[in-house]
Amino acid sequence: MGEHAVKAKEYSPATSASPRGFQILNGALALVLVAASLGSEKVYCQSPSSQCKIEVRQPYRYITSNGIPDHTTGQFPNRGNPNTISAQDYHFKVPLNPTPSQGQSRGYDFGVAVNGVPFDPGTAELWNGDMRWHYEALSGMMVSRGSLGVDANLAHVQPNGAYHYHGLPMGLLEKLNYRNKMVLAGYAADGYPIYGPYCYSTANDSRSALKKMKSSYRLKSGTRIGGSDGPGGAYDGSFAQDYEFVAGAGDLDQYNGRTGVTPEYPSGTFYYVLTENWPFVPRQFRGTPDASFAKGPPGLDRGNGGGRRTDRFGGMNRFGGSNGGPPGGPPGRLHEG
């Protein structure tokens, strides 16, 4: 039985960019970078409602935004998501020179897009309240039950009004002309850049053809542990734990990244990649995430450096279970896709 995942709808290409100091203009989106030699890189994304500023002050890159996307979104509230998008007060910072560390994975938003919208791929929905079994938003059971109301950007809204991406942010990628060049989509909480799915086929050759990157994760074979220790049933993508990394199975490493040259880093860097297959948005940090991306207890907004709530829908559980997730027992079977 194969993985059944939400697929992002592709859009037509849109903009242009150059490696060093550049300007991208496309409708509501405006990004401006001051030449690197000035040591004062600034990026602005502005539309009638979307506000984002990215600037460099050694040794950090600072991102402030109101979290309003600069592209069309789905209808919110909707059947799967009862929340309305509202402005936030985000103040993120990431190191300019990130270094590898222990590979931390939970407790933080993964990163922030260049339009100021967070990447937050995980969920807080659990099987029987067990932290070992997190339901997936874009594959398996959640897909068959409405996928938490995500829109064409594979995004939805938290109870505090925060719009955030679980997968490929297609409206943003369209603006960046992602199918015709390698595009910087955002920054991870540890400071490493995040790129769209098309990258140089030869990592260290900017003249090589573009290639759509594929992750090296796949569904495990067999069945999950059952009883009081697990939900049982076949590994079908319903849980993050249904996937395993297989070196060489795709183009990317266990962090869903690789090392190579990019338009913004012509001398080379490690970078993460957004992919169409799981994990969609990376789940594990290569470096140390900054505390400004830390998640707080449910109901807490980040504001000026405070933690942000986890991705759980408050009130009664939509699935009829307890502990903020679908009811106990085996997850629903997949629809063949």
C-alpha cells in the first residue's frame, strides 16, 4: 500500500533575481537586498496587508513580520480548520554563520519563509496522548479525513490566527519563478538557508541543469507496534514515525538538505530543500535552532521573543478522541491514490 499524500497545485512562473544585491518585484511581493559588501543586507516584503523585513546586523539575520502571506490563500475558516488568519508580531533571528550540532528536531518552528510566514510542518495531534506517535498533516489518515483544512499552499491557520506552511508554499514559490531557477524560500531556525525543490543537478556546479530534488525518506515496511505502546496497523504515512531515512534513496541527506553552491552562496553552503515527498519541510536541524523559534504551551503567542503555541486545534477534538488527537486505535486505512 503506497503513501497517500496531499499534493501541491503547481502555478505558472513569475519573477527574476540575481545572486548578490537584487530586487524582485511581482505584484504585491517586493524583495530588496543591499549589496553584501555593505554588510547590511535588507529584505522587504510588502503588500497592502503583508509586512516583512529581513536585515543583517552581525552576527545575526533578523526577520520581523506580521505573518500575513503575500499570496492568495484558501478560505479560512473552512470545514477542516475553524480559524481565521490574523496579523502576528513575529521577531525571529538566525545566526549568519551556522555550525553543525546535535540535530535537534522538536520544540521549534522549522524556519520562516522570505515573506515572513513560518514553516511549521509537524502537528500536536497524538495517538492516545503518546508523544511517540504524532499524526502527519499531509499524508495518511489526516488526508482521508480532511488534512486539517490545508489550502493550495499546504498551509492552514492556528487558533491564534497564525497562518503557517506544512509543505510547499506554492503561492510564494510561484512568485519566485521556482521551476526555472534555484530559489531561496526562507531560513531555518538554525540559520541555514531553505531552497525550493529545484536545485542544481550537480551540487557544486551552478551551470548544471536544474533537477527536482527528492528526499531520501520512505515508508517503513511491515506494521507498527500495537497494544498500549502504539496504534498498530500498516505503516501508511499517518504518523511521522512511519517514515525512515535510507541513504542514497533520493538526492538529500537525513536533514533533507545537501551542501553545494547556490545563487546567494556562490562559494557553497549547506542548505535545506523543500520537497514534494515526505518530510515536505525538513524536520531535523543540522545546527542549533534559535530560541526565537521555540514553541510555547498551547494558547501562547510568540510576540517579542515569546514561545508560540503548538499546532493543535483547541476545544473539542474534531476526531472524537481525547488528548488533542484522533481517537485511539488503528488509524484509518488509506485511499489508493
